[in-house]
Amino acid sequence: MRKPIRCVVVSLGCPKNLVDSEQVLGWLTQSGFALTNELESAEVVIVNTCGFLQAAVDESLKELRRLARLKKQGNCQALIAAGCLVSRYPDLVRKAVPEVDDCVGVLELHRVAKVTAKALGIPLRRQEVLGEPPYAPRIVSTPGWYAYLKVAEGCDRTCTFCAIPAIRGRQKSRPMEELLTEARELVGQGVRELIVIAQDTTRYGIDLYGKPMLADLLRGLVAIDGVKWVRLLYCYPTAVSHRLIEAMAESEKVARYIDIPLQHSHPDILRAMQRGGDDGFYEQLIERLRMAMPDIAIRTTFIVGFPGETEGHFEHLLQFVKAMRFDRLGVFVFSPEPGTPAAQLPHQVPYEVAEERKHRLLMEQRKISRKRNQSFVGRELEVVLESFDRSKGVYKARSQYEAPDIDGMVLVRGERRRDEQLGSFTTVRVVGAEVYDLQAKFVGERRQRDDRRVEHPVGNGV
């Protein structure tokens, strides 16, 4: 009997892409392929690319070129390009990286096993599932204590700077019972934190049920035994309703955290972006959130250098950030993406000017972040221990106020690592504050409030 072909999946881009990669792993396994996390030993390398911005396009092509060398220097027999970049620029991928054996777009990922077998010139050992792409089986690649729950694919918004609708299509929500079933399975595997994601989580359910259903889904998720935190990412500001805020505030299982990309504050720029709301609406929204949940951490992102943005428009944004005092803030320089209306707008802002504005905004946010972190000194926080830095003798942890990978950390001074502690929830006292990170120490004998052990997932190359 022939030994199974070993595949490795390299995932680039956002958490939504990561969930896609986890589904790819499931489809490969279902079709008889083996998985590995060692690039050098893999016979098939699949790269799930990102193509949202030009910087992501460049990164994806660079990674494909790097991995293409494995066809000459390693065991690699087939290199497959997959995901957003393939959907957006299929000809570019083949021209820029001729070593790529085949491509599969983001909406065709369920065909990955068939494409892989074709590239190798072998028959599939098992037939693919026909019909609608199944979301399971999915092999989770995040640490065992948290996982992303993607509630919808695509986007119905018409933001003039964004290429996502052209890449991923219109929004298609997943049925609520299907999501709750997956969530229960994840919790059964040891997951304690569910992170709800989509291109626009707040529109979840409109296409299926005729109305937004995120609040209902949230109530269903927190009712699952074993769930510790449920976290919301990618919420569109004008769709954060009173009903959603009530659903968040009524359960301690909902992390006091929300990600709301505002993109700008000035009405002129927001209109040009085709974004809903304005600075007045946003101010009221932030006030409602903080009234309902006084300790909520609000994360947002802004775009600077959008076509037509004057120094006055930017100053408006700068003053808005000073007044709102966001807990977390990211800044992007406008990227004129081909095929988007904004790329054709007049009065494009020079890149150097946009970069300088980004720097000024981030410097202001550094002051806000440091002061915000200083307010935590002396307080006790419940955190999840995620890794141990042997060189510094500290655990890297997160509280409910930090999302994985995008926010700061709680650095907890502790003794030599014991593997069984990673993934456990415990109480720490904050003793110091940096610009983005908190310094803490264990309370008392470091008695764990939740000693349920979380097994580490088997490495799978994602």
C-alpha cells in the first residue's frame, strides 16, 4: 500500500484566511492525504495567499517564490497557490511564480484535494464531498484554548477602497444551528475562547433570516457549557445595535472587547469611502458601549491619505482620536487597489504625506495607550497563560481586553514553565505598564481559578 502523500499548508493574512486554511487541512485529510508541519519533508506545499492590499500581494508572491525553491532543494513535488490572491490575480500568480503547479481560488477551496491530486498526477484515494462546500471537518491550528468561528463569507458593503466583495463575493451567512454545533465541538476539544469573525460580523444572518442575528448567536454561544470568553471582531459601526450591546452586556462570558473599524471621522472622507455614520454618530456609539460596559476595550482602525484628505480632514481625525481615547488603534496608509472606485478618485495624497500622518496618529495613540495601561496598575486581572519566554523568565498572557496576535500582552513574571499550565486561566496583579503591554505577577500561590487542562494541538503546518 502506497504511503500517504504529505502536505503542508502555509496560511497568510487574516484570521478569516486561517479558518479557510483549517478547512483545507480537513478536506485534505478527508481525501486521504497526510499532514506535516515540516516544509522540508512535505511532498505538497499549499500556500493560502492574501490579496487584500498591494502589500499583501507582494508578501504572498515573495512567499510563493521562497517556497518554490523547495521543488529543487527539497521533497516538494507540487506547489499549489490558493486563496484570495489567486481569485484576484490568477494570471499574475502563474506569471510571477511559474513553479506553481496549479491554483485554487478562495471560493473553490473545497476542490483543493482534487487540484492537488491532479498536480501530482495521481487519483484521489477518497472521493470529495459533492454539492455545497462543507465547513467540516476542520483541523484547528490555533493553540488549544481558543479558536475562530467564521459566521459568514463575503461582504455586501460597497466601501470604495475595498476589494473584498470582488474577491469573496456577496455575504453568505452560515445557519445558526450549524455554528452552534461547531462551537460545541470546539469546546468539547478544549477550546475556551470563541472569536467570532466574518468580513462584517454585524450583518450576520440578514441573508438567511431577514434581520441581523448576531445578538441571538451571541446568546447561544454563551449558553454552551465550558465557554469562558466569546469575543467579537470586525463589527461595522452603524450596525452595532442597542440589541447587540444588550446581548454583550448581559453575560460575563462575553469578553469586554469589541473591534469596530471606523476608517475615518470626517464626514467628507466617510462619504467618499461610502461608509455609514459620522463623527457624531461614532461618539454616541462609543458612549453607549462604555455606559453598558464601563470596562470595555474598544479597538478600531483608520485609513489616512484617502484621496481628497486635506490637512484639515486629518486634523479632525487626530482630535477625534484624542477625544475618544480608544483602547486599541491601528492605522493604514491608503492603498489604491486596482478595480476599486477609490483608486480612480482625484486628489490622490502623496505616499510620504500619508506616512507622516500615520506616524503622527500613532504617536498620539501611544500616549493614550500608555495612560490607559497605567490605570491597570494595582488591579487584578484574569488571564490565560499562552507561552513562556525562557530568556526573560515571563509568561506571555492575555486578558479579556486583548485579542490574539493584534493587541498587546500581559507579561507575568513566573517560575520555569510547566506545559500543563499553558492554556489555563489564572489571576494576576498588574505591577507595571508599558506602551502596549502590562507587567504582572501571580496572586498568592498562583491558585488557578480554572484548572481544566488544555492539550496542545498536533502541529499541522498552518
